[in-house]
Amino acid sequence: MKQHSETNTVRFTCDRNGVIRHVVSDNAGLFAGIDLPLHINDLTTASAQKRYHAFLDTLTADGFGLCDSLVLRGRTGVRQFAVFGVCKGDCFHMIALQSSPHITNIFSELIHMLNEQGVLLRATQKKAAEARSTGSDNVQLLEDYMIINNELSRNKRELAIRHEQLKKAFSDIEELSRTDPLTGACNRRKVIEFLSAEIDRSKRYGTPLSILSLDIDRFKAINDTYGHAAGDDALIAFCRVCRQQLRKTDLFGRTGGEEFVAVLPHAACRDAQISAERIRRHVEQIHITYNNACVRFTVSIGIAVHEAGENTDTLLRRADAALYRAKTAGRNTVSVAEKSPVMPAETPHGHSPEQPAAGHK
């Protein structure tokens, strides 16, 4: 029988009941006291094969290669087995009768098992069928299976690793497509998706939902006076403070240059006001040192509470209208949107009577 250089020769000694008592390895010495209730007449059953595979796994943590032979001396006489294992660890183990009238049945069960495992190539299956019909060397063919399965198992593991890497890459790309690259806040696309889903949830369960429309006061003056780098630092600091003051269940996103939206699920008007005031106070305390100058700024915030039948567009328009009132009231303030005089469902494309005019920043 063909041997591999890395293979240990292992012989098993069994008692008259077919129970394995000793395992002798040329390289590893004697393994004594290993009992496996494996009987000759049970070997063709799936349970016996499973028990035998479990036994093979106990021989060595590193696995082993093509073994020599197994002689079972039972009441029915001497029967010779060829025992096959797969090198290195958790690969699929195989067994087969070398000299027995049951060779065809065992061989068929092995092919069935391999197919169930999804590791048998069509070409190899065809080769097995040809070997059975011509009486070719079944042991050699099983050795071929062992080599192929070893390679396929390794390929499957590598493929699984690559698959996980690919999934993570897609997840990262998906996250980047919904994230503002400068501030790390969600972008407008993510805000709209999240808000739409929360509106549906609010309608379904009758839970409150509020949004904040935020705008940094006189942001253009920061860019004009200190440069765009200072403006970027201001945006980053602003986003950091806002996220710190919001709940984990809230979503904060950048929808424009210095324009932001916070979606507050399960938040009634009073809850939204508390959050908005907390953000306003902390933003007022931001100090950015740039070229030996202290840059400070404030924020104006509009609040809108979702009403029955209201869609994403109209809710955002009412929040913007409230933001406009906060701007015209002197900035660094919080304003709550008025309820819609007309149901948004009747005028889905209409504009709020308080739609902010251009240039209110």
C-alpha cells in the first residue's frame, strides 16, 4: 500500500468482541486503554462510522495520514480493514473494507457520505463508479479521495475566510456610503432612510417621534475669517458634542454644509426640547484654538414632532420652519414647529407656510 512520508503507521488490536483495546504507532509509540465499542457488523452503519471518526480524532490533535490496516478478530473470523485518515486536524476522515464481501456497500456509503459533505468532485465520483465496475484497486481510489478531500477541505477553509473578508468589505463599503467622510456623522441618505423607517414604526405602534433640525450660526464667517480648515475643525467638534448629548437610539446626520438633523425615536416634544437645549448649551461651550485664535460658535435648533399621516418631507419642512424661527429670533435658540394646519397627506407636495427663505444662515 502506498505510504506518504508524513504518515504514521498505526495498527489496532481488538478483542474477540470487536472492541479496540490498543493502538500501536511506529512514530508515536503505544496508545493503551483506548476503548471504542465498534463491532464488525455495525461498521456499515452511520452511527458506527461516526463513532469511528470520533476515535480517530483522539489519536492525535494534529491528525494523521494514510494508515496501515486494522484487523478485527471476532466470532465471525478475521476481517481486514484499510483505515484512512486526513492529515492536519479537522478534515474529513474515511474508512473502508480492504478485503471483505461488504466492500461494495461500504464503498457506496462512503460516496454517499462524501456527497452529503459536499466535497466530492464529479470527476472523482465517475472514477469511483468505473473502478467498481472494473474491479480496480479500491484502496488506491480511496487514497485518491483522501488527497482530494484534504485539498478541498483546505480550499473550503480558505474560501470561508475569503468569504468573511468579502462580507466585511461590503459592509464597510455600505457603511461608507452612508457616512459623512469629514465628521463621521451619517449622511443625508442614511438620515432619510432611518427617518422613513421610524415614521413607519411610529404609525404602526403609535409611539412618539421627534426630529431636530440644527444649523451652526454664522458658519460662513468662520470659514471667511479663519479658513476652511478651521471650519472643518468646528464641524468635527460640533458633531462630537451632538453625538455625546444624544441617546444611543437616536440618529445624528449631516444633511448639508453646516446643516444637521437628529432623529429621536420614542421622544415626545418635551423630550426633544430637553435634548435640544442640552446640545445648545454644550455647543456654546466649544472652544477651538486655531492659529492662536479662539474660535467659538453657537447653534440654532428647530424641533418637529411627527403627526398622524405626516410623511418624511413634510416633517423635515416643519423642522426647517422651526429652525428658521430660531434664526430670526436671534440665533442660539430652540424653537418648536407648529402643527400643520392642513394634513400633509392631502398636500404631499405642498410647502410649509413657514418654509425658510434662502440666506437665513
